[in-house]
Amino acid sequence: MLVCAGSLENFKEAKSIGMGLIQSAISLTRLCLLESPTELIFVGSAGAYDPTLPLLSLYKSAQGYQIEHSFTYAQSYTPLENSLSVQSALLERINLPCVKVNSSNYIHTDTAFAKQMLSAGIALENMEFFAVLSVAQMFNIPSMGVFCLTNYVGPHAHQEFLEHCQQAKTRLSAWMQTFLIGQ
């Protein structure tokens, strides 16, 4: 089953689960209970911590993190697990570069934070992915994400996202159609 955030990122090939960690976790849990999917592929936009990654390029991931800005500055801690790595045969079926993805209910704009995440080996951020992996893990459903890079983490992140959102949707739709044909 293909799923997406919705709002600005609706796709005819994917079911919308809502934006952010909370909405997507609740909606995807409900969807899993009602439809019992055998696999989940989340598709959506992402911001890059790495300014050398080309805009509008596609990536795949089965490794998600939920690291907040304050955590990287030792200004907060969490008793919760903040990383998930899912083993999925889906990854082998999809020929895209594999990256690690961080999720937060906030879009980061601090380039120093981006550098810290990049030094930790985390390349992208997407608001929903950690929730998707968490729900999939709870239901023991193979899962992964496919992302189109719309912006760089920095002061112009939102403007860049808006400028590239439509092109990213077109790229992701084309990828989904090709993926579905190959099924």
C-alpha cells in the first residue's frame, strides 16, 4: 500500500494519512486496522541536510529518526527510542540511493543543525516518516519510504519547498506509476 501525507502532497496512487508525527500515526494505525496492508511505502517530499544533494532527486529509506534540534545541543533528552531501522525486502526491489531520514513536527531552518545531522549520517528530513515506520513496526508490516528532495535545511527551506513541490509531486507520481506497473 502506498501512503502519503496529504494536504499539498496528495497523490492518486497513495492514501493520505495526514501531516506530522501525530496525525500520520493515528491515521495510519486506523488504516492498518481497517485494510490490513501487507507492505507500506510512504512517498513524500524531504528537505536535505546535505547541500550537495541535487534538488528533485529521489531517495529511499528504511531508517528513521526522531531527533529534535534541542537534543543535538544537549538541551533535552528522551526516554523514548528515537531511531528505527526496518529490515525490508522492499528496499531491494527499488533502485534508488538509500539514506537515513529524520522526522519532526517542525521544519528545521538552522544550517548548524543540518551539519550536525549530516555528521551523524542522516541525510534528509520528512515530517511523517518516523511515525510510518513506528506504526509499521507495531503491526509487523514491511515498510520503507521514497522521497523527493524539495529543499535544503536552511533559512529559505519553506520558500524552496513551495518552489519545488509541484515538480516533486510529478516525479513521485511518475515513480509510483512505474513501481505499480512492475508489481
